[in-house]
Amino acid sequence: MTGLGAVFRPQLAPERLRSVARLADEAGLEELWLWEDCFREGGISTAAAALAWTERLRVGVGLLPVPLRNVAITAMEAASLYRMFPGRPILALGHGVQDWMGQVGARVESPVTLLREHLDVLRALLRGERVTVEGRYVRLDDVALDWPPADPVPIIAGVTGPRSLRLAGEAADGTLLTASTPPEGVRRARQLVDEGRRAAGRGDAEPHEIVVYLLAATGPDASARLKAELVAEGVGSVPELGVAGDADTVAKAVQRLADAGADTVVLQPTADEPDPEGFVRFTAEQVRPLVP
């Protein structure tokens, strides 16, 4: 079965999260994804709150920009979430928007090198290993978590470029793709991820989930809102991006991404979505039954 989720966008004030998360949980939505967009809302703090307010909902953070964090802090926060809410957090890590990283003095010369080092060390720490490493960016001296997760946990890489997609296959347990990824882009991403997996000697027995956002709008002005956002993002001319319409139309767009290789599709409302709670209910109660 194709996984299905929805995004709580940080254009909404943080205090709106409680009602959206609780409704998502009650409506049976599988996953609610949060963003750590500069300079809006923190990913770990909002995820912890959403997990605490709900009982069964999985909560994803897509994504945590690694230039902003020492890997030991990432590991401590991740381990705490995984131990307090087993099986429910989903963390994606990535380069971050480079202009934003520059604004805070965290931009690095080689984002790919930093992400590789961060992923390798983070996964080792979460496995309960004691780590000493002297990398180009990541340096630890005899560091181990007192409270690593009790069970193995997947770490996802949120990436776009070919080198980074291959890296995701080598060093991550899954890949998160943006809403600017059409079905053909999902196919290409899957190919590049698999190239990285083969290069790292990772067998087919190790699952690697592909998660992709799908910009979606419903309601009487859905087409206009969708078009305006695609144009604003500079991708208005890219075919098969986004979907506007009723549940059947949205479900068919989800299926196209699934057919291209996506394991989970996360519906991303437009930034001006007038009814975030209604969008979550629409996803859970109308679209979910139509997606096999």
C-alpha cells in the first residue's frame, strides 16, 4: 500500500499545530510532516509537541538542515524522540537552503561532504556506537549516547541533485523528494539512489523508502491557487507538477507518483490554503480510500 500523509506548513503560526495534529490523529491520517524553514519554526520542537498531542500519528520533519547542528545534538534529540514515541518520528536531514545557511554563517564549501559525514556519524550514534572521528566538518572525541534508541531507526536524506541522491542511497535509509519532482523525476531519483546503494554494497534486503511531496489544492479556487504557487516557485512550466481537483483527481496524481517509484506521497497544501484542518480531513477521509 502506498503511504499517504499531509504537510503542516510553517506559514501557519505554531499555535495552529495542535488542532491540525489532533484532527489528523482522529481522522486516521498516517503521517503529518513538518518543515524547519528558516526562519519560521523549529523541527524538533514542533515534532515533539505534535507527537505528545497525538496517539498513533507518525510525525515527520522534512527536513533538518545539517549545517545548523552539531551531529551530537542531532543524535541526542533524535534518540529522545524515538525513545519517547517509538515507531512514530520520521527525521529527514539535508543540506538546507544555501542562501539561508549563508544568512546564519553556516554555509560550507562542500555540502555533500558535510551531509555524508553527518549521516554516517548520526546513524552510528543511534546504533549505540562510541564514535571518534576527525572529518572535514564533523569531529567527535569518544562520544556515545547514554540513551540510544532501543530499536533500529531509519534516517532519511532530503536531497535533489544527482550526487546527493547517490549519497542518499549510500548513507541513508530513505530519500525525501520535494514537490518540484514530477513522476519522471521520481523514476530518475530511484535510479540514482539504487546506484548509490549498489556502490555501498547495500543489498535489496535493506529497505529504502522514497517519500515525495505533492503540491495539492482542492475546492472552488484550487486551480488558481495551484498555478499561482507553481509560478511563484519558478516551476510553472514543468509538466505533471501538482494537482488541483477533487479526491479522485488527487488520488490519480498520487498513483502516478507511486507508479514511478514513490513509497509514500505527502500532500502539500498551497501556502494560502484557507482551511488547513479541512485539507487534513480531505486527505485522510476522501483521498486515502482511493489510493491502493
